[in-house]
Amino acid sequence: MQFIDSLIGYCATHKGLLKTTNGGLTWINCLTAITKFMIPYFIDTYNGYCVNENAIYKTNDGGANWKTSCKLNTDRFSGLHLLDMNTGWASTFGGYFLKLKCSNS
């Protein structure tokens, strides 16, 4: 779970990524995915990533639209840490560490 401020927050569930804009009173599913594992990571109100079991998704409009940033075929992601929207690291359950250098698109 990650809150950007006192109103906007994201919560990973087994049915997708939920978003609230009213401090948790109501939630909508902004990234539908049936998964056992999901991590939201937002830099600010609009720009963020979400790690799914084998993919990393990127948004630049607060979660309204998502693009696949990275996808694994045989391993699964275990974590993600970003310095900014274009530089970060991801780890996998298979013991790999990946340096992410993303474009601004």
C-alpha cells in the first residue's frame, strides 16, 4: 500500500491495484490483474509503477492508463525501488537484480 498524500492512495490486492482519491473511503480498481503479488510505487500524484508477478507497468496519468515497461518470461519480480521515474532497480525471486533505465514516454 502507498499513499501519495492524505487523500490519494494505492493498495495492491489479488484482483488488481485499487486506488482511492478520498482518503480510503472508497476504492476503484485501476489496474485489473489476477495475481498473488503486486507492489505500487509512485513518485508523485501522476507518475508511478506497479510490479505484478512477472511484469512492471508504468503510468503517467495517476493510474488511468498503464503501459508494460518490462516483462519476464520465466522469473517473477520480488521488489522495486526507484530514484526517479527513469532510474531504479528491480529484484526477482530467482536472485537477479535488474537496473532499470526507462525512457520518458
